[in-house]
Amino acid sequence: MRAIVDVLGNPQRDYPVIHVTGTNGKGSTVRMAAALLAAHQLSVGTYTSPHLEHITERITRNLEPIDPDEFGAVMAELAALEAQRFFEGPHHFDLLTAAAFSWFSQVAVDVAVIEVGLLGRWDATNVADGQVAVITNVGKDHTDGTGDWRRRVASEKAGIIKPGSHLVLGETAPELREVFEAEGAAEMWVRDEDFGVIADRQALGGHVVDLRTPNGVLEEVFLPVHGAHQAQNLAVAVASVEAFFGRALAPDVVVEALGGLRLPGRFEVLHRGPLLVLDGAHNPDGARAAGETLAEEFEVAGTRHFVLGMLTGRDLGEMLDGLGVRDGDRVIATAPATPRAAAPADLAKLAGDRGAAAEVIPDVADAVATAWRDARAAGESDMVMVSGSLYTVGDARTACRHLGLVT
């Protein structure tokens, strides 16, 4: 990765960077931070992964995806350099990361918010030196769960902290603190100590939250998304932007920034009566957050139809338990279009063991169409929830677009 950016003239150094890692909440935190920065009339680049429907979603300016022609031009430049052997053997993710860094330089963004692809220390994005390093949390993903796995995962995520940077730490476990302190940040703000959620109240279409920030208090902030965990992500995002500016954020600017906030694939409600939700929970902590949001914020009197496609390397039973799959539910097990997809038959068996009516429909689009047809036929009291992986949700979102449920 360093060879690639060296050939490009190190474009990642042409603008300040807010670098974000964590087991869960990275994508939401990036979008919130980008919205807050854009509300200050800045040109904001964001790089996230994976995409849901189109690869250009990964590279955006002010949350608008790169134009396909511009994306093609940047990738063609990289292909030409590879053909001339300026670098060899790049991974798919390396090239996308380099394309993002290069394009942000070309369009002269004022700041870039970069999401880590995997862990942090050895991630392709870590050739950038973040002025602000953000760690949302440390959870069980990309680990075999043996030994002191939390400390090992924390150490890899801590690798994005560069000497002299400002660390915004959403992970609150005291036993992990020294792992982050050892990286030499100039300043560190910790959630629930230096900033956090004072109050979180459910409201129509989202939450109303009060936040304590390192520089003051923000009251009665409307967050137009579902899930108590999103209030925590907002606290991290606000602290990150305050760290970037070195001052408090004006309440009216925060209100403006969040007014149009959308988080595709993150407990995204596409229809009510019957309820249709897409949530890209891909690990046990994410599944628990989705299950809690469903239980706390929605009443489902009819059948709960779950369309679930998961990846290998996860504890499928733990995922089902986190989502709250139970006796009387219906589970359609499916498989997203990736070689890493878990066998739907295995998932269906585990769902059946929990009392759910389980079946296998391998194609995600067919599974979504079947669940939606049956839920609508039953009336307005049923629910369809698609989850298990962002890859599954991406395939489902395209299917919902064809059904006229996504514009």
C-alpha cells in the first residue's frame, strides 16, 4: 500500500484525516461526522466499506457517491501504473483505498473521514496519519474468541493512533485503557468520562438526545434514526468533530447536520404496515443491538418474517439469539453473493431448533420477495426484517428497489 501511494505522490497527506475504527458503529459514526463537517460548509470526503448496492458508494464527497466516470478514470490510472510495474500484487481493497485517497486530492476536499476496513494497524487505510483517531468499541469479530482476545483486538485497532494525534475513544473497558494510551496520542477523550449521552428519549422516527461534549452540552438533539446504540455513535461523532475543530459545535449547526441524516442498511425502515426493516448486523454485538431496537421501538402483533443471510466465521446461533429469533417467528435462510456466505441450511436448522418456522431460499431477492408477499397478504401487523450481513442487506436493498420500496 505504501508503494502505491508513493507512486501517486502520497495524496493522503493533502488534507487532514479523521480515521475511524471499531467493531461496530464505524459506518454510522463516519456518516454522522461527515454530516457535521459538511454543515460547516466544508468539502468532506468519506471512504467506507463494504458498499451496499454500487461500489461508488464507498467513495463520497459530502455523502454523494463519486461519479462512475470519475471512478473509472481513477481506477484506470491505477491500472496503468500497475501495468508498468510501479507496484505489484495489490489487493482489491488496496486499489479502492488508493483510488479514494487520490480522488480526494484531485477534488481538493477540506477533510476526509476514513473508515478502516479490517482492525487497523495493518489495514490499507493506515498509510494515512489521522489528525483525529476514533475507536468506537472493541467487540467479538475477526477473532477466534480464545485467550485474551479483547486485548489483542484492541491492540490492532489502536494501531491507527499516531503520535501527536487526538484520540476519541468510545471503548470504555478499564482493562483496555493502557493499550490505547501506549500509542502516544497527544490528547485522549473517553466516552462516559469526557463526553457521552446524558439522556436518550424515543421520538417519532428516531430519538431525542442530550449530549455532554468535551466543550459543553447539546440538548434536545433530534436524531432521525432508530436504536439506542446510534445515540452513542452520535456522541462519538460529535466529540470527533470537536476534536478536529478544537472547539464546541454550535447547536443550530448540529441540528442542520442531522436533519437530513440517512443511514442506509442500519435499521433502515423502508415501509410501515407491514413493517420492512433492513439492518446489516454482521456480528453478535450488532445482532443484539438490532434485536433490542426491534423489541424496544416497534410493536409487532403479527408474524415476524426474518430474511437472514450470514457469513462464515460467525457463531450463527449467537447471531440468531441476538436478533431475538423465537418460537412463532418465520426465518427464511438465504445467502448473499459472496464466497464467504454461510450455508443457509445450517442457519435454517439452528432457527428451527429455536422454534421458528424455517426454510431455505438461497437467492436473496427471491427470499425478500417471498417474505414481503406473505407479510402483505397477512395485513399490516406482520414484519419483515432482513439482516445477518451488509452483503445480504445490499442484495436485499436492490431487490426492494425493484419492488418499488427504495427510491
